[in-house]
Amino acid sequence: MNNNVTIVEGCEFPKSDGVPAEEGKRLKQLKSYREKYKELLANYHVALKLGDSSKLKLALHGCMNASELLVCTAVNANKSVGFNQRHTLAEIFDAAKSNLWDTACNELVHIDVAKSEFGDIVTRKFGVGRTIIHDACCQLLKGAFRTRSFQYEGRCYGLRKKAVKLAVRDIKTALNSNLAWAATPHIDQFFRGFTAEGLAQVIPLPKTVITDYVMANYKKCHIQCHDAAFTPHQIDQIVSQAEKGIPEGFALSTVVAMQTLSHISWTGPARLFNWGGRFLILGATKEEVETAQKTLVADVQALCAGTFKFETTEAKQADQPVEFLGHLFLFGKNGLIVLPAHPEDLHKKVGEFESRALEYLNGPLKGEPDAKMQAHQFLHHMLIYAADWRRAFSECSPELADAFQDAVKRRVERTLAKFDLFVPFFFCDTGLNKDVQCEFPYGPAP
């Protein structure tokens, strides 16, 4: 982050000049917009609670025709994204004008196609207008339903790690309460199963909005491919497949998916945990889990938001490893142990950062100040990644989690010592020291 700027309402302004005069006017206007925004949402939520279709339609029409909703939701969402993805207040105010609901669907959508070890990856980048519409739809839909007790993805909006931590903690409690059998079914390609006709029966938005914004229906696209191995025909096939259903990875799609699954009528003694299209069922007996899984299949197939293919798994005793939300739950001699499900990914990411640092330290520019600074940056990324991992997997066995973070620190220290590098000031909060070396847990480092 640039130290020469100040952040106001999620937007950057030069520190020395304060807030520019034109932006100051917009900030004052934003303050007045907030009152109207609260009033619009309050009327909408009252209409939802009453279940009066005519009042709901009137309240929804009022929200969608008010620039206050578009501006305020866009500003709120602006604060939670990375700086390189943020819009300026000028962009937000200029875009959030009348007819945006009709015109934003014509914005150019940039689609990138690339290969990865997990398969073909399709990423999308929207313009400011479509982004604002998505933010507004998210706000309208969040008030339209309540997450069920088995849904964890919506427990802490914008705080994914906190929601995962809560789910893992509840799973540990359930496993320790003699729920000895488990199954991990999932909906195959969940987001691609949604249809516009089905969603129109589930979410309180006009069908034109569902077609133009909720669904992956783009009128203008710019497709870019990052792999020469793809033929034009393959690219067209990949993009057409990705445009089925709702686009995965967007906040609006997540809210739509949660609202759809909230219609599952779950009852019975077995315990259900849900995140996206994945489920974990825990029960006291094998029969209890199998019955619960059959009930869940019927409930999912009855959802009218689309056509979903449910993949079941065989019920197994919980003394065998159970994987869910990137965690592995297993019983050892001393009771329940929780580990990262794929520790090789942790090693790989750390190795990538270290390799980039060594490229600068051993490359043509070795010894140059710029090369050392770039190496410092990647070594710092290693430390930040280890700390983030420690927080994300805070429910894992503390000794092993601490050992992983300490091992990354020792690895950075060895590199600093080998190339006679000083410890930069931005390393001061990472706890580096010159203690004895610590081997990597979870197997040998790459």
C-alpha cells in the first residue's frame, strides 16, 4: 500500500493535498445517500417479511430505480476488495445513474482462458457498471432469506476464514459426541446446474435481471487465451461450458447458491454441514447416515432453481480420515486430530516464493540493490503466507501448525544468512530469530 495516500470510503486520495474538492462534494453527497439507502432497504425487508407480493414488487421497484442503492452498495463493497480492484468515487457516481440496470449488461466482459493442474480455468473481469449491479443484487438478496443452521458459508459475510473456523469447530464437537459414521456427498458442477427459469421462482428479482446479471449471459465478450495449445474451437467450447448456469467465484453467485440450498428441509438425528455444493453428514450409525443421505438427495433434486446432479458417497466410520473444507479429521491414539487435507499444496506455495527469491539472488543482477529488494519481497510473502495459513487452519493441531510456521521462518533465515542479507524493517513483525533449524512437519519439504 502506498504511504503517500489516504483512504476515505475505500478510495485513495493524495495525502499532501487532502481530499480533492470534487471528491469532497461526492463524499458529502454519499452521506446524504446513506439515509435514503437505509430507508429503501428497510421498506424492502418489511415487504419481504409480510410476504405481500404487491408491496414487495413496489419496494423492489423503488430500490432498483434509486441511485442511492447502487452508490452505497458499491462503496461498501469497494472497501472489501484489493486496491487494484477498487473503483474511484467518480467512477461509482458516474456509473450509478438511471438506466444502469438496462445498460450495464452491454458492457464488455473480459474472459481469460488458461490451463492449470486443476484443469481449464476461466476467469472473468467485469466493468464498473456490471460490478455495481452485482453488489446491489447481493444486498437485496441477503435480506431475502436466512441461512440455515447447517449452512456455514453465509455465517460471516466477507470473512471466509472465520466461517471455515466455525464450521471446523462444530465438526470437531460433533465427532467427539459419538457421531461415529460419516458421508461426504456433493453436487457435481453445482453452479452450472442453475437455470434462469428456475431462479425466477426462487429469488425476488425481475427475470430480466436474472438473465442479464445473475446468469453467465454476456452480450459482449473479449476472450483471451494464455496457452498456445488451445485451438479456437477448444476455446469456444470451454467458454460455452463456463457460461452455463451462474459464474463460479462471484459474491452474487455465492448468495444465490446459499439462498437456493436454504430451501432444503433438513430434519432428523443426523448432523448436516454444508459449504457451497459440498456436504458432510455425521450420524451415530451407518443406517442413520445412509437414510439421511437419501433424504438429502431427494431434497436437492426437488429444488426448482435448476437441475442438479447429486453424487453420493459410501458411509464410513469416522475412525477413517474424513475430509471437508480443506481439513482432514481423524482419530489417533490420543483422540481427534485435525490436519490440512493437502499439505503438499502448502509446501508447493512456499517453494514457489522461495524459488522466485533465489532467481533474483542467483540471477544476472545478483548483488544489485534492486535484486535484493525483490528477493526480500518474496521472502516476506513466504512469512505472510505461513501466518495466513496458521490463521486459516487455526483449528488444526496447534503443535503441528506452529511447527509449520516456525519451519518457514527458519527457511527464510537460512536464505538471509546464506546470501548475507540484512533483515528489512518490514520483517520486524514476523518473529524471525537465529534459533536452531526446524524440519518441516507433514513430510519432507520439496
